[in-house]
Amino acid sequence: MKIVSACLVGINCRYDGKSKPCREIIKMVRSGKAIPVCPEILGGLPIPRSPAEIKDGKVMTKDGKDVTEQYLKGANEVLKLAELVGAKKAILKARSPSCGNNRIYDGTFSMRLVKGDGILTRLLKQKGIKVITEEEI
């Protein structure tokens, strides 16, 4: 069983109220091989919401609000689900402050990428769950 970002299966849960459907991931969910999750929603954030990026270890919205607590809460809820279903792998949205893998935006809202992982990705990796993005499948 895999955990996948809900926005990648067409669920409109991104910060902008949209999704980024990926045909391969939709097939996995339809065949019962993956479960879609959205850590931001599980953390209590609304749809739509202000864009957020990681800066100095905190998740900050473009309008200056610290939403680190909600991102941590959502990541922990996804981890509970991943452990419950025995997930060994996750396919998550590239560059997201929750789900980004190896590369995330730099916190300046200028579209610049830096080396790093999103909040959920970091937690899943610490627990031994392999993480890739939709760009790697």
C-alpha cells in the first residue's frame, strides 16, 4: 500500500483550491494500491489558503502567518494513517512545503528552489517510508 498526495488524484485541496491530477497515481488509487491524503487539510487548514513556504525551519504563508503547527499536525495524522495501512512508500507532490522531496521553494515566494524536504516528507523518511514525487514515477 502507498500513500499519495490527494491533489495528484484530482481532489481540489491545493492552496489555490485546485488539483494536479496524475493518471498513473489515479490508476493506483482505483486499483486499491494507494490511499490519497492531504496533510494540510488534516492539519486543519482551509481550501483555498494563502501559499506557504518553509523559511528558517518554519512554515510561513505569503502574508506572514506562521502555520508550522498545522503542517506538523497534518504530517503526524498522515503518518498515523500510513502506519495503520502498512505503507512502505509515498508518492507526494513535488516542491510542496508538506510533500516536497529533495527540493522545495526557498521561503521567499520567488519560485527559487533549494535542497530540502517538506514537513510530511521529512517525517515519513524518519520512519523509514520511501518518498518520491509524481515527477519520479
